[in-house]
Amino acid sequence: MSTPASKLRLGPLPKHETVKLTIALTTALKADLERYAALHAQAYGEPVDAVTLIPHMLESFILRDRGFRALRAKSFSPARSAQQDRNGRDGNGAPASLSAPASPRASAV
């Protein structure tokens, strides 16, 4: 079975610094991820496992989520940035990492 690379939404994988996170999946989702990994390896000629694909899939999902982008852009402003508390929360109680980049003041230790 041949799958053209243009048919897969996830392209070649870039290299990134990582943080370990543990998640629980349904057996059906795990099987689908493994099938996707096999198709990705076939399409791009490099072996890859599902665990390697998951962060790239999540990143792709978040980048394409219009609602998330709109809310993130709406919630970020210089005035709101100054409202971040010492616990890393923005003025609305959401984690600052989800709503806006940390202000330089917050990153200084």
C-alpha cells in the first residue's frame, strides 16, 4: 500500500527540545496512532513510532485551532501581561503559558 506524502497532514518531523509527559489512551486510539506512524514512515522513508508523533500532532492541532489562537491573541496585551501574578497565572486565572508569553519581569529570578 503506497501513501503519497501529500495525503498525510503531519509532514517530516523537526527536532525540538522535549519535556516528558505521561498520558492514557484508549486501545483504539493507540492502534490508530501506530497505524499512522507506519504510514508516516512509509511516506517519508524514516522509521518513526507513535510516541514520537504525538507531540508533533498536538502542536499541529494547536497551531490550527482558530478558537485557541483567537483567545490567546485576545488575552495578550501589555496591560494584561503586567497583571500576571507570581503563580504564573494571567488576570483571568489561566496559566500564563497558555494565554501569553511570560513577561520579562516574570522570567527574572
